[in-house]
Amino acid sequence: MSLQFQLQPLHIEQYTLGNGLRVVLNQDDAVPVVALAVYYDVGSRNEREGRTGFAHLFEHMMFQGSANVPKAGHFQYIMKAGGTMNGTTSSERTNYFEAVPASQLPLALWLESDRMRSLAVTQENLDNQREAVKEEKRLRYDNQPYGQIFDLISSMIYKNFANAHSTIGSMEDLDDATVEDVQEFFRVYYAPNNAVLVISGSFEIETAKGLVETYFGDIPSQPKPAAINVDEPSEVAENYREWNDPHAPLPAFLLGWKIPARRTPEFNALYLAGKLLYDGDSSRLYQKLVKGEESVVQLFGFTDERRGPSSIFIGAIPKPEQDLSRIRATIMSEIEAIAAHGPTSDEMMKLQNQLLNDAVRTRQSSMSRAQQIAEYALYDGDPNLINSELDELLAVRPEHIRKAVSDYLNTDNRALLDVVPAGKG
């Protein structure tokens, strides 16, 4: 049984400034709000050994002021205008985004252009943001129960350094960084020809084009950054590791598989298989482990979507005195069942309903639209893919899912990280 539904395509207009900045406009006057997303083509994948953590450091540095904006002024301007904002770093990109009342589009564009043009990369700012990153690492990773497991499993899945090291990076590498190193990183990667600017929401197109040209048009381009190699062998780097977590109250484990790159037919099928296995209360593993056996405190799963080889993680925190190997056997038995028989017709209908619901929710938010459009523009060179992504996923058949699970998940080519509470190894 298939779901028949057609979403209205979003209106997308794209063009490129003389300096190479790619601009995408998505006008929608349903709500008097406009969202701005600036995506820079730099993430941890661009870092080399001895120079990690720079991409994430810049997420902090970009709020430290520029030629016409004081330190922390970006936050203050946006909040006083009634807007929201943030920035994030991943392996694939660094992004910055604002949602503001429609009348405040000039302010948001001016703020983003000023820091692209003239970020204050000073010794003082480097020193204080280096310390801010260290504190973040202590709070979110080092001193959190299970806080390091996803970085550890990535280092077990991937062999290529570009893929394997953590986004937050090495504190030793940040300590060794000079202000000249950081200035050079900014020059190379924060150039207009290495970025995408998306405006989504309520605005007048010709007015927006004029503002973009005024604020961004004369920022100089830079030579294109060197190409990077993210190729991987099919085998995972390491099959097993035991890790003593001094903060973990209970043992836990995390399984990881290496899978093909985003938007390949195999990735799409495995993404849907992940939803069947661990996404939500009706998923197979939630029903088996949480509702049925009542053997786990927490079940989690995640598909790490990358332009190169990607990954799937499934893990659990068992209840006290539960047998971890039996819980893992339950996970593998569900994977084996999908590899043998594929999803049921009811599961396919549920998947299609979830996909449609997700697509509708994304389109209702100017910020969600801006970010998704920016990803397609940056990663694929085609922002219009937002109009065909739902059809791509709805076209995945049960046999595609069965074969992809058989080829990539129902295999010994996987990583297992056992988390042992301190003193219990």
C-alpha cells in the first residue's frame, strides 16, 4: 500500500555574486518572519593532524566582534530586534543562522556580512575562546556520563583521519595554535566563495537582492581551499574496545556500522531502516527492549549523515543486573529479521506517514527551510533538491531496505564499544 500525496514545491531562486557567494532565496509570506542561514564549507573533515578543533573554535570566534560590531554585539542586536540565533559545527560544515521579524532583514544581513568581512581575530579573542572551548569540552564530554562514546565509536568506525577525529578537537592542538594560524584559517575558509547564504520567509525579492549586493558584494574572494580526501575502506577500523567511564552510573554499549554516503540509494534505505529499528516508541527495538523485555533504561540510535562514508549507531543503557550480551543479541536478531524478510506493509505505511509529517513540519518553519535549503546548496550544488527529497525517500521499496540491511548491518563488520563504570572492569 503506497501513500499518494503531493507537496507544493517551494519557490527557489539562486544566483551567485561576483565574489563567488552563492545566494538562495525562498520567499514565503505566510508569517511576517525571515530566516537567514550562512553555511561555510568547513568542518572537522577539513582539519589535519596537529591542527584539530579549528572549525569548532571558529563557531565561538564568530561572536567575538568585527569591524563595526562589538564583542557579543551580534547576540544583543538580534535579541533586541526580537529574533533568535545560533551557530553549530559538524564534520561537514559550520553554520550560523538568525530568525527575525521581516522588517529586520537588513540588520541580519549587515551582521553576517560584517563578520565575514572583518572578524576580530586577535590574540585576546583567541585566548578567551580557546578557554571557552576547553570548558565546553569539560562540561559536555569529559565530565558527562557517556559523554565521549560517540567520539570514541567514530574513531573505531573510520580509518581516515578526516572522518575519525572529533569535531571538538584536541585541546593540545588548540593550545599550540598561534593567532597567525587562526587568521589563515579564517582567510581560507570564511571567504564568500566558500559559503552559501539562504534567505527564507517574508521578504521582497528585489529588495533582498539589493541588500545582499550592498552588504556582501565587495567582500573579496579567496583561492579555493584544497580538496580533501574522505575515502574509506569498507572495513571498520576497530571491532571492539572496552572503555572505563569514571562518571557512568551503569554499564552501557554502543554499536556502530560504516555505511555509504548521504543521498545514495543505499544510504536512503538504511536511513529508513534506522527509523524502523530505533526511531520512536513504535520502533522495533523500543517495543522489544523497553516495552517488552523492560531490560534497558535508555535506547538510542542515530544515523550520522555525511558527504563521504557515513555511519549508523545503536546503543543502550541496560537496567541493573541485565545481561548486555542478551540485549545485543536482541538488537542483532531484529537486524537479521529485516535482512531476511524486509519491513512489513504496515511498517512501510508508518514510514511514509513519518516522512510526510517530517516534510510538512520542516516547511512550516522558515528557519528549518533555510537550513535544509542551505545543506542542499552547499553539499549538492542544488537547493531545489528540497522539492524532491520526499519523493526520493517515498520511492524506497521494502526490498531496497532488506538488501541494504543485509549488506551493511547484518554483518560482523561493525564496531562495539563497551562502557564500564569506573572500578567495575
